[in-house]
Amino acid sequence: MKRRLLSVFLSMCMVLTLLPAAVLAAGDGGAGYTFEVNAPAELTVNQEYTGASVTLKGSDGAESCQAALIKVQITQSPEGSSPRIMATDTQGQAWNLAEVGQWGPPEGFPVAAGYDVTTGLTLTFDKEGEYTAVFQLVDLSNGNAVLAEASCTVNVTAEEHVAKLSSVSVVDGTDGFTPVTVPAVGQKLTANITAIDKDGSTVVIGSHPVNPDASYKWYYEDSPDTVLGTEPVYTVTSDNTGKVLCVDVDVSGYAGGPLTWKAEGAVSTPAKLSSVSVEDGTDGFTPVTVPAVGQKLTANITAIDKDGSTVVIGSHPVNPDASYKWYYEDSPDTVLGTEPVYTVTSDNTGKVLCVDVDVSGYAGGPLTWKAEGAVVRLYVITLDANGGTVPSSVLYTDAEGVLDSLPTPTRSGSYDFDGWYTASSGGGRITAPHTFTEDTTLYAHWSYSGGGSGGGGGGSSSSSSYAITVEKATGGAVKVSSTRADKGDTVTITVTSDSGYVLDTLTVTDKNGDKVALTDRNDGTYTFTMPGSKVTVQAAFVKSEAQTTLSFTDVPADAYYYDAVRWAVENGVTTGTSATTFAPDGVCTRAQVVTFLWRVNGSPAPTAAVSPFADVSVGSYYYDAVLWAVEQGITSGTSTTTFSPEASCTRAQVATFLWRTESSPAVSGGASFADVADNTYYTNAVIWAANSGVTSGTSATTFSPDAVCTRAQIVTFLYRALA
């Protein structure tokens, strides 16, 4: 970030040609320095003016200043406006001085007698009214003394519109803006206006007209004095049934108005919900009666449509405002999920699941589906073909643990399939049907039938054939030319990176952990010579240079936490408080902090299934995170029975959580902060955090252990400690 600000400062040191504009304001702070601000007296709304500039001069007798900073402040502007005063640095990066509030690095820059620098500015103002900008030269080393000051005022007027209104239409905002002729209950009608613009082109102004003073009047055809609404969008209600709707639209600045849209028919009778069923999204949508652990349940809705036909709305209803509530039959207040699809977990075992579905615009809801029996446990049977291939590598037992059949794998070459066994070599043979009592991996055994010293059962193909194992990687795929090879064979590895990722490292190790030499063929493939042992192929992928661009309006690019927030988003630690906000100054709870830590560590499944804390309920977003944190020794709660998930997390607690996540490494020396005693639970954690560069405290001598930790501080700590 310092490099960015330095590049900004360097652009100020680049003397630009002074553009021909009137000097609207000049000022002197009495220290021998003056500002000259060149800008027009009047502009129109959203007009981009590139001829403005600001010049800083120091007279021959000006006082020298080693740490100066130019501050920029908008002291007058219309309410709700977002003025732009843009300057460009030497790297081509544009900065809005009205938003940043300064020009120059935060540590300041030197000025002295004879200083004379001009910086070009581009001005844009988005609302009518007067805007006043104040420029100050501040001496940072002298109590922020103002060495020079100047201001300018620009009057912004509305752009004149001379277009003509031509038509108005209504589209339905509920399903992708489909034109509406006959409205139905539940639809959101949006009045869009077509106009002949001042250049002669036909444009659709939409529900946000060029002139925001547009007026709307929704009414019944036979009752024009009954005003139903005055906004661009109107939601059709059951009170409108049998009525013909109209809307008058008039836009200031456009001739030819008001215009009228009239529905071609009366509002129709609403459709009715008739039933809801649940299907299994894991195997082609088979109807579910008794749920099982691991199944993905999809709530599908049947409705009687407005024309009398029966339709299946499915999990993506016509009205996206449909609501879903998954819960236990004997505990309706325990909300398990609110999406159309719910994945059955081990926590649901022995419970009867229900889902309520309500769809806006359809009468008769909400409707309820209830499972015919309690959730049962299905066991996962993983098939390892041991050098061969099998159509499906994962099978599931039935509710009683029975697997009715097992597939027959195939293998190229002269090999006979000997059966499925509980170990890659040796083990017990399993035939179907078979009753399992736990998740199990079965291994194919082969006999070599091509002559020579072929191996028997246990997966051996020949005396010199060895296994090649490829470990799963995130961010790309790795494939090998064969899953087994003889000593001396050439094996080819093909690496494919996912979008946004690049290969970081690729290693092949033998049974002793020694690296096997690789040859890069520069086409995404690599080769190695098979040693006289099994090998393991490992690949690691990293994010490419095209990093994520943050959409958060409250995370400026020059914020100290910008890179940390971007890292947190890229790695699934957090998605923000909304699509456009991160809330960097918001306070983090204990539940949020352990959830962040859990996600950074890959969201591992905890060993325990039951929480020791009465205030950590099943179904909460932080349930698994808290159990994992307790198992890892990161926290023991605020008591033996409470975790206090909604309590604010302090800086001391966060430092301690991070230190324990790193296995509580030993520290040397004492705390350098006056407010951190030698015998607190967090002393060693703070020493470690300071020594590791995780934090430098709130000042040179204070850590503020009891201060609450903000969201910006949390992700910054995580980024510095774990990225």
C-alpha cells in the first residue's frame, strides 16, 4: 500500500502543463506557500471536465517542510451527491481526491522554497447544486499546521432534455421482465418508458427515468380517481382481481406526456398450491419417503395454475419469493434450513424431517411435507479398483446396511478379477448381498494370467509392478498415464489448472519420501521414470495474478485491510455482510471468530457429534466450528456449559485463538506492552503475535487486550498469521 501511495505522490512531482482555465481561487497560509485552483464556475450534471488543475508554489523565502501533505475536503455539496475530483499517478492509476481526502503518501513529502508543481484534475458532479472544494497544505511535523489553503466553488445545473415521450409498457419484475398483457396476483409490474431522445434515437428510459421527477399513477380503467400507487413498480394484489389495471406516466423534460398503459384483460384469479413432495437430488430425483444421511432432499411444489392445469413448479418457483422451512416434526421452532434443497446430516439421525413451502402469488399455502419415517444411516462403500476401472467408485447401503450387489471391475492386460477384499493386500473377501455396520473401502484383487511370475490376490499385478497414487488437489486436476507401472517405465503426468489458478508445485516421491526426478515437457505434461517402489504424486495450485476484485463499497483500495479482505473472500473465510458491504468496523462475535478459523483450516468435520455447551444448538452455522475448536484446544468456552457465541470477541481472545491454532509455540522475552501483564492467559499469545508480525498493538506501548476486535482487524490477523 505504501508503494501505491508513493506512486501517487510521484505523480504530483511531475510538472504538468497548466491548462487554460480561470483561477477561481488562490490562498496563502502565511508560510510562503500558495495554491492556485483552476476550475470552471459552472458545469452540468455528470459533465466530465478534464481541464482543471491545482498548483502548489513556494516563494523564495518559504519555510522548509520535510513532512507535508495536501488535504482535500468537500465542504459544500448537495445531499446524497458523490463528487469526483480525479488525479492520475505515474502508473496510470486514477484517484478520487474527494473520496481519499488527501494527495501524497501518509508520511508526507518535503517542500521548500521555489517548490512549483501543477497536477491536472478531472471534475464530475452527479447532482444539481453548489460544490465547494478546499485544498490545504498541512505540516505533519508541526502539529498539522496549515501552510496554505485555497478553495473553489462550482455551480452544477441540470442537463436540458428536449426528447419526446413515445410509449409506455409494463414488464413483470418477478420472472426476468416478461411483457405483461393480463396481470396476475403476485406479479410486480414495472412501468418502462420509450422516448425519442434529443439526438433522434429511440431509447427505453425504464423505471429510473433520466428525469427523476417522473410521476406514476396506477388505477383501474373504470375508476381513474382510485389511485393504487405512485411508484414505478406496482405489485398486483388479490384486491385487483377482475379489474383492468392502467398506469399514467409523465416525465419532466420530455414532451408528449402523460402516456397511458392499459392491460388487455382483467387481473386473473390466483393459482393455488396443491401439494409438496420431496425428491432425492443425489440419484436422479427419486421420491423420498424415509430420508437417509447424505441425501440431498429437494422440495418440489405442485400447483393448480390460473388456467386450471396442474403444473410442477419445482425448487425454482415461478415466484422467486417462495419460502422454505426445514425442521423436525417434534421441534417446529428448530429451523434446519431455508433453501429448496436440504442435505441430511448425521445430526438428523432418528428425527422425522418436515418442510413447509409457501409461494407468493399462490393461494393455499404454506404446504407441509413430512417424512414417513425417521432419518436412517446409510453406509458409504468406496470401491478401489486397484489398477483397474469400475463404473462407480461409491455405493450406498440400504437403511439396514445391506448392499445387494457389487460391480465387476475391468483391467487392461492379462489380469483376472479375483473379487473384492477389505484390504489392498490380503484382507477378507466380500460378496453381495452383504450387511455393513460402518463406512467401508473395498479393494479389487487381481491374478496375472499372461505368464511369468504373476501375483495372486492382494492387488499385485506382477513382481515389478508398483502403484501410482495421485493425491487430490484444490485448484486443478492431475492425471497419470497409468495407475501402476514397472520399474524403468516412463510415466506421463498431465496437469490441468482450474480457471483462476496456476500450478505452484508438482512432486513425485517414492515409498521412502525421496523425490523422483521430473521432466517438464512445457505442454502441461511431465514425465518420470518409475523407481522400484510405489510413488505418490502431489500437486499444489495457487490463485493466478488475476486476483479477485472486491465488490464491497466500504473497503477502499488503500485501506490497510484491503488485501486481507480479498484473501478472506478468495479462500471462503467470509462473504461479507451483504453483496456490497463488508462492515470492516463491525464487531466480531466469538462464534464468528471460531468459524473464520475453522474455514481457514478447511472446515474439518469434528470428531464429536454433541456439543458440550447448552448455548450452541444443532443447526447453527457455527456448530461444527465450535466443536472443532474445542477438540483442537483452541477454546474451552466461557464455562463448562457455555460458549457465549454472541459475546463480542476481544483482541486478547483473538490473539489467543490464533496462537493455539498454531499449537501454542514457545515464546521468549516478556511482553512489550504496558497493558499486558506477565501472568495472564493471553501473555504468551500476545508476545507471539507481536514477534510474528500479526499485530503491532494499538500503539508502541499498548495492546488494548480488552478492546473488541473489528471485522477488519480479525481478517488482517488471520491473513498475517495464516496466509
